Amino acid sequence: MTYDTSSILFALSLTLFAGLSTGIGSALAFFTRTTNVRFLTASLGFSAGVMIYVSMIEIFVKARDSLSTAAGDSKGYLITTFAFFCGILLIAIIDKLVPSFENPHEVREIEEMSGAAAEEAKRRNLERMGIFSAIAIAIHNFPEGLATFVGGLQDPTLGVSIAVAVAIHNIPEGIAVSVPLYYATGSRKKAFCLSFLSGLSEPVGALVGYFLIFRYMNDYVFGFLFAMVAGIMVFISLDELLPTAENYGEHHIAMYGVVAGMIVMATSLVLFA
């Protein structure tokens, strides 16, 4: 299975776009006084809807088709299912290894950057928290970069959909990371730059995947990898996006966002099938 240079560059550009969207979250944290919880909740739900729908309806099916071609229908389905849960296990282990105190997916709001909360936080040892926050987001974004890259290589339309969903997911993540970094350093500029650069782990994940995996690409490897991507995206949606939306207290708006994301994803797949 071979890909031309333009396809590879396109897939890499998608991961760069998705990763650097953490900078949008950082900018919102610095230039907006309050968190628009309704918009953020709807956006997180929309991203979850896109990820869940495309994972179960498109990515899992493509992975099964590839593995069925290589190993037969019955065995191919079995391997696809196994790989799907391997993806969930991988991202779950990564999430477990990052302490919740430094975990960038723990909810923080823009309002935390000023006032009594900030003054209290500055009394603590926040340098460690700031460093670990940057490391944490890099670890979490690594498999997301691989997922976006694989999707972009397989199908440009699918890749764009995944990249947009991941980018939406990374915006509040950028807020969550820039807040403790700002506490730790006292510098808005440094917090913005570090949280922005931590998003580069997504294209790095894509590059590592390309150099270590894609030289050995065949129907087996592609199908297994694609099924893992589906598992990773489902876990991110259920463990991070939807709970974060719920934490903002807008349950129905989150659900409307999920349905809207599924509808948009379904429409795009039908139109460009």
C-alpha cells in the first residue's frame, strides 16, 4: 500500500491544523473574560458526535473490509474487534498514567486566571504543575495525531472530518493547559507559547507513525491500525468530551451537539461517498 507525496503532506497538514488549535483555546483564555459555557458545551458535544459516528460507521467498517480482504470475513471481523479494543486500552492506559492534577482534560475555566483563585494557586508549587500540564497534553495528543494522519491518508474527506473534530476538542484543552502554566510562570506569553507548542505532539505522532509503521503498510497493518483509531476516538468522546460538556451543566445542549455532529458527519459521508 503506497501513497504519493501530496497525500502524505495533506495528511500531515491536517494533524498540524488539529494540534495547533490548542493555541485558539489559549488565546480565548487570555482575551476573553468569561467562559461561554453554552457554546463550549455544544462544541464539545458536536465533536463527540462526529467522532463516535465516524468511528463506528466509517472507520471500523473500513478496517473490517481491509482485514477481511487479508484474512477472510470471519477472522477479519475478529481481528478488527480485537484491534478496536486495543485502541481503547492504549488511550485508557495513557490517560491513567497522567495524574488528574496535571491532566489537561480536567475542566478549568477562563475565570480561574484572575482573582482569589489565582492568588491562592500562586502560593503552591505550580512550576511542577505547569511542566506536567505541557507534558500531559503532548502525551494525550500523540495518538490523536496518528488517528488524524491515518484518516487523512485513507480518505481526504474523512481526514478533514476527523481533524475538525479533534481541533474542536483541542480548543478547551488549550484553555485547560494555559491556565496552570499561567499560574506557574506569571507570564501570559510563556503560557500561550508552551500550550501552543504542546499541540505539536499531534504532527509528531503522525511523523512517528509514518516512519515506524507505514513502511510496513499492508492490509493487515492498515486494518489493525484503523480499528485502533476507531477505539481511540470512541474513548476520547466518552471519557473526555461528553463528561467535560456535562461538567458545564448543559446536558441537553451537549446532546443536541452530539446529534448535530452525527448529522453533519452522516451528510458529508453521503454527499462524498
